Amino acid sequence: MSPESRGTPRDPRGFATLGPGAEGEAVRDLQHRLATLGYETTAAETGVFGETTTAAVRAFQTARGLRVDGICGRQTWSSLVEAGYRLGDRLLYHRTPMLRGDDVLDLQQKLNALGFDAGRGDGIFGPRTAEALRDFQRNVAAVPDAICGPESIAALERLSRFAGGSIASVREKEALRDGILRLAGRRVYLAVEPGLDALGDVVAKGLIELGAEVLADGSGEDDSMVAAEANRSAADLFLGLRFGDIADWCSCDYFASQASCSEAGRHMARCIAEELSAVLECTPPEPAGRAYAVLRETRMPAVVCQPVRADDVDGVRRLVSRAGAAGRAIVHGVRRGVEEPL
């Protein structure tokens, strides 16, 4: 057994989406992982995906910033596996595919707090985290191999009592303060969920009229695929329009984890929410920090706007009747988010 896998959860091959009514070993495995993280299900449901299992999955999804549907699909399963890792369980280093987990998040948080810029705390061991780790190792007279093992962890733990704040957050705020505050010339990657096409057309047209270059999503429904395409496009901003997954029928989300958040994303989400709520006649919702893949994996400020739930018939009708005004409100919110300083 390799150092990377010792004592850590493994992703079983051929995992299928699990939801209410499912039974078998996969459900038992799911319930065991949930219980290990503090989300208990009743003994009567052991091996059966019933009401308490659904409630536990929903609670886990809420806590992890995932889409809340009570179903264990690929992203929820991946997050469960990642949540099982603790710093020291495995060697951490840059590879393809990149390592992900709460141990990586802990490493990023420690490096950032000590002034070594590992980027935002997304739990993904990418090249920026590797370079920050290498820089840290040089400063503590360790072999600068960018591999996080027992020696590096011991040094991090020893110095953590002197740490405070996050260099990644400070640098993002500096970039926002010193950047060019105008929407014209910016590249906006726009991803629109089917069913919201009319709204998406208004938003795209409005952004173009303001001088932005709009890059339309063409990579499919998978969040990771959408994020990868946005990253390849070298966009300055990601804007997603999709149906909501919570009770509130108007929400705007930005990236946040237990360790950090996107300051630019939060600022823009707040601006969009304020503009859109006035059109939809709802109380301006407080932007929500979430960590689903399209927010977590994009490398630019990202906002996902969810103006209505798909099963909210009255809300959908209201949105359709006001698609023009709602689209223009989103565009105005984007412009404010770019042009108004924090």
C-alpha cells in the first residue's frame, strides 16, 4: 500500500448515483461515510436509502456548499471522499489528475496564513500550491521538492502559532483595488442552463452592448467540464444562470470554502442580487458562499445566479414575464461588480 492511500477512503469503481429507494452495499458505504463525518442515519435504514439518509445527505451538501438535492451523485460522492482526508494521511504533491481533499485545503490554509501564497483555499493541489510549498520548504531549510510529507507537516505545525490572516485574500483585494474598473474589454464566460435561454439571451446582448466579449458555454451540463472550458477560454469573469436548489427563489452564489472565499465573486454576487431582487420583487438575498465544482474549479471570479427554482411554477412564470427586465438587472449588477470598488 502506498503512502498516498494508507488509512484513507477510496472511491469504488463503477459508483452509481444513489437516491431514495436505493439499497445495497453502496448505500451502506454512503451511510458509513456520513456517520464518520457526524451525519447519522437510523439503524432501521442500514443499507436502505430512506428519509434519514436523504436528510443526512442534504445536511452534508449544505455544509459543504454543494447543490442541495438529497441525492448522492458524482460531486457529492467526491466531496464525501475528500472530507475523509486529514493532513498527514498521504503524501501531497502536484500530479495529474490533481489531488483533492480536506488535507490539501488544510495545507493551503496553513501556507497562506504563513505568507506563502498557495492561492485560494479550494482543496485542489495545483501548481500554485506546489510553488508555495516549495518556497516554504526553502525557508525552513528543508528539501524543496514540493512534496508535503511528515517533515513539512511538522514544520507547518511548529510555525502555525505565528500565523494570521491569508496572503491569498490580501493579494486578491490588492488586485481588485489596483485593477482597471471597467466592463468594456472584459471577457465574460456565460453558462446558461436549458430553460433559461431567454434570460441568457438578454444578458448576453446587454453585456455585448457594454463592450464586453461574451463567450458562450458549449461544453455540456457537467460542472467540471464547464469550469475547464471557462479556464481554457482565459475569461476574466464567469457568470452562470441556472435554476435554484434551495427554498429561496432568488439567490446569487460565489466561491467559498472553510478556508477562504473569492472577494471579487462575493462583491459581484451582492451587486447582482440587489439589482435582480428589485425586478423580481423579493428581499435582496445575502450572497451565499458555495463550493460546487463550477465555482470551485474556475480560475477567475465566478458567480452563479439562480433566479428561481425549476419546480416553482409561479416563480418561473414571473421570471418569464419579466425576462427582459431581469436580464438587464443582471447586466447592471455585473457592471457594478466590476466598476464599483469594494
